Amino acid sequence: MALDPGHGGKNHGAADPRRKGWSEKRYTLLIAQRARALLEGAGVEVWMSRVEDAPRSLQERVRAAAAHGVDAFVSIHINDHPVVGARGHGTFFLAREVFEESRARLQEFDAQTRGAVFDANVRLAPRQPLPPAGAARDALLDLLHQGAQHEAVHLAHMVNQALSERSPFGSRGVKQADFGVLKGLAMPAIVCEVGFINHPQEGPFVTSERGMDALAAGVAAGVTRYLALRRGAALPLEAPSGAPPF
């Protein structure tokens, strides 16, 4: 599976109001590293979109994840809000209204990544053979994408629930969103906002060693629950209770 620490390089993300020079990009990497260690300890193979403070565009992240052949994609972020007081974690999957755009991107990335080689941090998995370009190939990609979108709802709920068990600041729920990093992926993909960096209490929690440990454990627990369900039994046709239909 893939962990995507949000931001990096000149893209700092949300600034930490209590720690000069520190920002979202640093904390998302630290949380992802902790989650990776937990997942690997549970026997899950993990690929990370970045392993240092390096710039990587959304398109590069998506292309590399698609080429790597991962089971799931979790992008980790920390929220902020102009009105101090907003708090809580939340998870997001791709909104229905941008599904067609994402399907088109998937076809584009499939064509561009055939035989592609990425940097040394990316170890490509062997690509499964697909039909030649044409209607059959497009139909197969469409089926893969629709299945991934369905499973993303379950992945989002499982990660959100696991975070709720470890964060004292409540959940903002599972929602649909138009995030660029979710477009063009043929695997279940979610964005996880683990909390608000500028909340007077939650901010210090999500940027503390104890808080990052707890949030990483939540991400890892949600992913392992999802993978266990996926590998042990077919996912139910209905969305989880309270989930928006997709």
C-alpha cells in the first residue's frame, strides 16, 4: 500500500503557529514514517511517495503510485482554519462529480506509465498485462476505477473510525471531495486530515510525539482492518452505515 505524506519542498502546507519554521510538510512525513513502521511490523509492504523533504507534484505522486501497483493509497495531511476553534479529523474520497475527469486521467496515466522508470525511491511492481489500446482496454480501466471508488468508501470509514479511537478531538466524518491527488488512481484512495494545527488544544496534540504516535497508529489500524477485510472476504455491496452512497 502507499502512504503519501502531504506537501514537501517549497510546498510547506499549514504553518505551525507555535513552532517557528515548522509546518505541515514536516509533521505529515513524521506521521507517515511512524505509520509505515507499524504497517511493516504487521507484514504490510509499504511504499511512500516521499521519504524526505523533497518536492513532488501531485501528478508525480499519482503516476508513481499507479506504476507501483499498490493495494491502497492514503494521503496524510493536517488541517487549519482561518477561524480558530475548528477541530477534529476527517477522511475524504473522490467526489462523484469529478469521477469522469478522474477516469480520463487514469487512462492518460496508464498510457504514460507503460514502461516508465521513476527515481530510486520508487520500486516498480511488474505491471499486469492489459488489452491493447481501444474499447476493451478503456472498459477494463473503467471497471477497475469504479471498483476502487467503491472500496475507497470503506477504506475511508475504517481509517476514520480508527482515528476516532485514538484522538480526543472528535471526527468531522467521511466526505466526498475534489482532491487532485485522488484523481487518476485505479486503487482505493483517500485523503486523511488528522486534525487542525492551529486549534489551541488539538494543534499541540497533532504536533507532539505522543499525538503523532497516536495518529500514526490510527492510520495503520484503519489500513490493516481494510486490507484484512479485502483479502479475507468480499466487500459488502452497501456502503457502511451512514456513508454517502457512491
